[in-house]
Amino acid sequence: MSERKAATARRRLFAATRYHAIGLFVSLLFVAPIAWSALVSFKPSAEAARPPLPPWPVEGFSIQSYENLAKYGVGIWTYAGNSLTVAAATVVVTVIISLLAGYGFSRFKFPLKNVMFVLIISTVMIPFQSILTPLFLILTKLGLQNTLPGIVLIYVTLHLPFSIFMMRNAFDAVPKDIEDAARVDGASVFLMLRRVMLPLVLPGVATVAIFAFLASWNEFLAALILLTDQKKYTLPVMMAAVRSGQFGTIDWGAVQSGVMLMMAPCLALFLLLQRYYIRGLTAGAVK
Amino acid sequence: MTQSNPAKQRSSGRRGTRLRRQQLAGLLFVAPAVLLVIVFFLVPLGMAFWMSLHNWPLLGRPRFIGLTNYLNLMNDQRFWNAMRFTGYYTVIVTIVIFAVAFPLALFAEKARPMIKVYRTAIFLPVVVGFGSASLLWAWLMNVDVGLFSPLAYRLGLTEKPVNLLASFDTTFWSIIVMVVWKTAGFNMIILLTGLQGISTEVQEAARIDGASSWQRFRRITLPLMRRTIALALILSVAGSVLAFDQFYIIADGGPQNSTVTAVYWIFSQSFVSFRLGYGAAMSMVLLAILVTISVVQLRLLRTPEGA
């Protein structure tokens, strides 16, 4: 009896060891490139110009690569500022517009409602890559080509199908009684939306905001085409220019410090708000 | 509503006004979204088609040329090269992503100690952008200061450091590895949701009936996951057909333009050579391909599970 118990325990221990060995190994594989890049960004410039073996700095910790990065073009903070402005504005505008539209589609009856909803949702089928040239011309007509507001409007439009879908579902999940009660109390529609409904759909707002931030912070192709003035570049466009050698010999340490600057907000945001991110992912998956 | 008989209308007059106000309010709520979609999606879509029928330089007057752009496309060897390469890349990368993501999903499915940590680690590359990931891998792939070539050389696997970007195959497979690293976590989570949707009772019943784990996977798991697999497949295919960032940043379309994708080709025709009409014609072809994929997706997703 005790022998059999010992055998079971041994088998369990073996299974657990194997499971953790695989888990650790696979996790390491996926994290390694990020860690490698992070480590090289803290090497002195001369050391960063040699193969990263070993990956960690041997000649001491240094922020030289970050200092070199800061000097590119009109200064890296301009480009980081552009990226941040675009991402923040995209988040705010996307949230406001999808909040209003989600509420409208969830709670009101009006002519052509379903047509409009299907129209908005079905634009996910159309790749924006195929309408870049007309977008370029339209923005030029509106005087918004090569401006940050112009690119924000494009990003917002791209995120609307997903965001409106999320927000309508969020409002659908709120019982109608809550609104009726507030209306009896004499609250105006907007006051009620802000004070009563907003707190209830906040998880949906968080999901919409995270997706809008990550996508607009990381977007490359539209920014590459629509922002022609070097001062207006966002980080991905600027760093791709640095990598292609447009600013002289490529300083790989500086490029990796730029990669860190681009990755850090995404990783931080994901680790902090993972729950809302995965929710959005699975909501999209089951639709 | 306004055509109902007068008596009824009078009695429901106040309700009618309220109804109209309700309708107006609803329209106002959705108006900004509808406006944006019209101005930045529908109008450009119509324009893209219109432009594809023209010789449309960046400056100067567009000239109507009918279907000439499309006919020229058919005879353009570089267009076919880009299409062929995009198709090749899509097929290979999708197979490799699934070959990696499916085992990962099976591994990460059950709630076990530390599983959240492992899942998070595998998922991390998904949230960084393709731009940053490409810049990171461009460095790892560099022959002088990167990781792969010097490491292979120091381990004695190669006689001298190999420039991975010098030949098509090494460039292509390095980028495949990078894309798999970046997207496997995403597909893992999608497949995971499908796996968790299968009731444990069914699996348990099959186990008691003496089905082996392979039989259970083949006869129960796979059929019940059809919808999820279709979804992951379509997302992967659509994403790959539109690939651009990694080929532009890492390989610059090289060596010898052998890694120019469809979107890359549109980009260079429209915004490097400024043949806007020609680029638009190519865009319409790409659009047709993507819409076809979406329609197939809807078809596959509508069929009931396990049918």
C-alpha cells in the first residue's frame, strides 16, 4: 500500500518537474529577445557595437545608448511626444465616439439603425492598406495631411468597428431599470450617461482604450505614408529611419534603446491591465 | 408612422413627438461614428476604385484610361512576384504558427501552478508592435553585431559569420521565426478559449470508454474546435496577406526584391513611384482577396460546431 502511494507521489513529482521544465524553457524562449535587447541597451556604446555575447554588460552599466538615442534628428523626445500625443488622442476620441455610438445602438430605435450598425462593423473586412492613397488625398484636401490630428482621425476610424461592437455589448448588459430609475429622478440624458451608465460600462471602456492605445502607439505603415515632415514622425517611423542608416552609421545600441522606449509602455500597460486586454481578445473571438 | 389615421394620431400625438425625439437622439448618438466611417472609409473605398480606372500622377491631371491599369497589372512580372511571394509567405507562416501555437495551447490549457506566469511570458511579444519587434530582430539578425550569426560562428557551426540577409532563404526563415515568436501567444489564447469550451465530461466519458489521448484529440477535441480553428486560421491568413512592417524594416524587400509583399508593392508604386492609379488597381485586387477570405470566414463560422 505505502509502496503504491510512494509510486504515485514519484509519478506526480516527475509530471510536475516536466511541466515546470517545459514552462520555464518556453517562457524563456519568448522573453529572451526582449531581455537581450534590454540588456544591450544598457551597455556602453563600444560594447553595444559588438555581438551580445554574453548578453549582460561586462564593461559596466551605462546609459550612453540612451544619450545617443536622445540626439537623433530634432531630439527623440519630440518623436516620443508625437507618439504619445497620437496614442492619447486616439484613445480619448475613440472612447468618446464609441461610448456615444454604443449607447445609441443599444438603447434607441431609429430608422436604418441596423444598416448603420452592420455598415460600421463590416468595415473590419476591408484592409485599410488598400485605401491608403485615397486617405492621403482626402487628408490633403482637408488640410490635415502631414498633421497629427489627421492621423488620429484615421486611427480612430480604424478602431471604431471593434470599439462600437464592444461598447454596444457593454450597454446591452446593463439592465434597463437602472436608466428608468435615473430618468424618473429627472436626470438629463447626458448626466445619466456620465453618472449612472459610465461606471457600469467602465470595463468595456478599459478594453477599448487599451486596444486603441496599443494599435495607435505601434502603427507603422499609415504613419510612414501620412507623416512626411521629419519633425512629425512617430517613434516607429523615426526608428525605422535610424535603422535604415538615414542618420549616418547605425548605432545598434541606440536602436535597441529606442526599441525599449517603444516596447516599455506596451508591456507595462499589458501587465497592469491584462484582464481587460484578454477580455477584448476573447470577445472578438466568440463574436 | 405619419400615415396612420388622424383619430389614432391625435390620441398618440404626444407619444409620436416623444418617439420622434427618441429617434433623433439615437441618430445624434451614432452620428459621429457614422460620419467618420463615411468620410474615412466609404468615400476612400469608392475613390480607390475610381482612381484605379485612371492614370493618376501625384501632381497634374488624372486621365481616364478604363481598365488599362488592370491589364498592365496582369502583364507586370513584379506584381506577380509580389503576389506569389505573399501567398508563399502566408501559407508557410500560417502552418508554422499553428504547429507552435497548438501545442502551446494544449500545454497552457489546464489551471496548474504558475500557469498564469507562463501564459503571460508567451503572450508578451504579442503586445509589442511589429515595428519594434522588427527593429529588435533586425539587430539579432545582423551579421557583425547581432546574435545569431556570431553565435553560430563561435559555436563552430559555421566557418565564418553568415550574413542572414544575403540570401532569400535565410532572410525568409529568420523573418518566419520572428513572426512566430510575435504571434504564437495570440493564437495560443484563441485556441485556448476553444479548448476550454469543450466540456470535461465529454473527454472524461471518452477516457472511461478507453479512448487513447490521441484518439480523444483526433475525434473529440479537433472536431469540437472547428470554429475556433477556423477563426485563428482566418486571422492569421488575413494578417499575413497584409504583411509589410517586418519586410520593410528588416529586409528592405531584399535580397534583390525577393521579399516584396503585396502591400509593400502597393506602397512602393503609390508612394515611391507615385503611380497612384496603378497602386489603386493593385489595392482593389488585394481588397477582393481579403473580402473573399472574410466571406469564407463567415461561412465557416456559421456552420454549427462539429457538423
